Amino acid sequence: MPFFGKLTDAQKRFDEETITRLKGRYKLKYGGCSSAELQTNLDKLGNSEFHSEDSARRVLWMGAFGSMQHIAARDREARRQAITELLRERGMVVYCKYCGKQIPTHSAFCPHCDRAQT
């Protein structure tokens, strides 16, 4: 188990560094987009979160196919973070009053806890 722990810790560090690097590139790429375009792109990415450790386990068990999923998930996370930061800088990000998770800008209900936002 210590070997697997070291492997997942190294993978987490690598993922964090990669996401940070990619996020910077995506912020430059998306910086000229309107807030509506950014929100549309964010909606397309969905609300899924990237979990490095789970993804690293999938790579070990699934080999090359798991690696492709891992790389794609890491890229989605970098894009999601970049767009969220750009929207936050523009004052366009909204959070649920109850659970604190990010919700669509004009949402009447939180998709996470199903509570009304009025």
C-alpha cells in the first residue's frame, strides 16, 4: 500500500501542476469571449469535479483507456476552472444560498440541493 500511496500522491501533484498550467492557457484563450459565451461553455462542461486519486486508480486498472479518460478529465477541469475564474472576475458567478455550490446564473433552484434561490 505505501507504493500505491506514493504513486497517487505523485499523480495528484502532477495533476495539480498540469491543471494550473492549462488553466492559465485557457484563461488567455477564453479571455476575449463574452460572459454569455463563457456561461455556455461552462454549461457544456457540466458540474462534474475532477478527483485525481480516483482517476489515477482508474489508470492503473484500465491501462491506456483509463489514461485517455484521465487526461480528458484533467483538461475539462482546467477549462472549467479557467471559465469560472473569468466569470468570477466579471462578477457573473452565482453560488447556492444553502449548500454553497456554484449554480447557473439565472437558476431558480439549486441543481445540487434542489432548494429555491428566491
